[in-house]
Amino acid sequence: ALDLIDAALLDVTEGRCDRLIICMPPQEGKSTRVTKIGPLWFLLHHPDWRVAIVSYAQDLANDFGRDIRSFITNHAGQEDTLDLGLRIAPDSGAVSSWRIDGHRGGVRSVGLAGGLTGRPADILFIDDPVANRERADSEVYREQAKNFWRTVGSTRLAPGAPVILVLTRWHTDDLAGYL
């Protein structure tokens, strides 16, 4: 499954795919592969891309942003580590919003209730728009995810920006079903 995900992410990187939905059960590695390693991969190839990461909760979105930022910081050529050639801009290192030094690209992490106003996205990752089965069974939470897409996510995309949705399918009327 992870090999198939890698191939799909490569298709996005090379412009062959601009809408990708990845559905897998919990704890299969999809979020690590797609929403942690994926943005790093895209920034390595497109350091000017403004990456937006969205999840059901701000703290989970922050975790994604923090992990990507840490990977860049920990692989900057110090003490025989791999040098990715990326540096975090010294004036923007918050876990929820940071840039690549010398480039306009970086990561902005928000929860579904958060906003991206004034923040265009060159690529949008939506990872787990609902927390669990109980919330997926709630029409209120399903509508929250759809409303985010209609009013925030889809309106903040730069021209040609790819969108990657990662989730466990808990309900047929979830965001993947809607899209």
C-alpha cells in the first residue's frame, strides 16, 4: 500500500494528478507517509510551494507541521547528518506556520475550524477531517468538513494547486464521499 501511495505522490509531484484521495484503515502509515513525508518531498522539489495542512483539530495539524519542520532542522548537515538543502527561515519558525529560508514556500497548519484567509495554497493536504467513527456518524461533524472544503479549502487554492485527502472511511457521506 505504501508503494502505491509513493507512486501516487510522484504523480502529483510531476503534475499528472491534481486530486488524490487516499483511504485506508487506521494505523497503516498513511498519515506518516502522506502528510509528514509528502510535504517534505514536495518542498524538496518545489521550495516555493505554500503547503497547507488541515486536520480535524489544530493540535493534530500542528503535529504535522512540527514533524516536518523538525525533519528539516535535523537534516541540515550537522554532525554527519544528511543535508536536505532546506533551512527554516529564522523569522518564521512557529509549528503552525513557517517558511523555507530564501523561498516563499513553507507550511501552514490549521484545524478545520481554523482559517487560511490571505494564505493561498500551492498544495493542500487534508488529513483526517473527522476524528473517529462516532464523529463520522454525526451529520454535524461531516457537514463541518464539507463546509471547510466549500468555504475555505477550495477557495484558497492557487491556480493548478493539487489537493490530497487522507482519511479512514467511517461513513459513506464523509468528505471523500462528498467530493
